[in-house]
Amino acid sequence: MNSKYLKDAEYETYWFELQGMRKAVSKCLTLKIGMSILDVGTGWGLFAIDIAKQLKKGRIVGIDITSEAVNMARRLVRDAEVAGIVQILRIDATNLSFPDNHFHLATSFLGMRDIYMTRGEKGVRNAVAEMIRVTKPGGRVNLCITPPEDMETGDQRVAVQVEGKVFGAKSLPKKFYAEIFRDNNVVLKEPRAFYTNKKLTVDQATVELKEGIEIARKIYGKETLDFKSVWDRYGEKIKAFGYGMYSKTVMLVGEKAT
């Protein structure tokens, strides 16, 4: 599926809107009034907010490891007037402080890549196992990821490559998560793909990469290449295909055995 370039006005709100992708995913979560939900790697809490608007009544706990993300998420939750439903906490996803069988649903929207940045592959494995542990029997674990083998177009592939190689936000294949589900008695349902049908222009990608390098260094403490080195390595591909940041995500749904 080919993506169209974002207009500059669209780019300004792209991360917040994602062309309705978060909302579309939240509508597929089989939500029920009164549910308790954990959102791992919540970032700015945007997915938790979309879930809250669908749920209307219940409890959502969004967790992230960085104080910057937690502070922003709390502000956006207040602005969205869902503070009565959504609580944002600073917690390490690899060592959750919740009891076993506590939530009806555990979710993560693109959070696994950020966990990889600070905790590596073992950290992602532990985080998913922890999500399963705190989910009630019969409950579900939903992961939105960008598996490299599922990237269909040049713009999607170059974005996943850059995010993994430059920022350390590596995307792991579906089979990695399928193994964790199987080892923890979770039945994997049929994956489902979601698209924004958009990609960044060269100028937009330049802004995104420069900001991404700064964030990786200051917030996540990553040693990254400078922008010139990144552009020397990936610039021609971005010129040829565009930069498909979050152009496609794949939702994995696992049901915990009763």
C-alpha cells in the first residue's frame, strides 16, 4: 500500500493524530465498561487517552520510565479531561509493581521499541512477560509493533532501519513475541495491520531525525551518530522513498489461558 507525502500542516500534528490510527486500534480492543487496563510505554499518554474516550468508565494505568514522558502525559490527560479514568505512573516495564492477575487488559502502542532503547532484547522479553503476569486469566495482551518483515514499502523499511540503527529503537519480528506468548500460555490471535497511509518528505524527515537524535541523547542517554553521518548513510533512500514513520503498525493480540 503506497503512502502519500504529508503536507506541512499535517506534519505539525502527525504524532498527535497519526491519521486516526490510535483511535482505530482502541476500537478493536473489545473494551467493556469498568475494565482495568495497563498501558505500557505510554509515552505522552495519547493511546491511553484514546482508550479512555472509548471506555468512558473504568481504570487505565499508563506507565513510562522517563520523567519527561510522565510529566507530559499527565498534562495531556488533564487537558483531555480523562484524569478520572487515566493514571500515569513512572514505572520500569521490566519489573512491574502490580500483583498477578490484576488487569483485564494490557496494551502497548509502539512502546516496545522504546523499551529496547534502554533495556535491550532481554528487557522487551521481560516487559511482555510482566504484562502477561499482571493480566487476569482470560484477559488479553495487545501489542502494536512495527515488525521489519511486515514493512511493505521502501519508506516503511527505511524508517524502521533508521529508528533501530540510529536511535536504538529496534523493531523485533513477530515470531519473537509469539515465542513469549507461547512460553507464557497465551494464545496468539490473527495479527491485524493498521496504516496512516502517510510518509514524511525530505525536509520533514530532516527535522524528525535531528529532533530524534537530540531526544535519544538527552532523555534516553544514547550515544548516536550525528545528523550528517545519519544522512550520509540513509539520505539517498529517504530522497527516493520518503520516510514512513509509523506508516504501518501491526497489532498482536494474545489471550491468556484460564
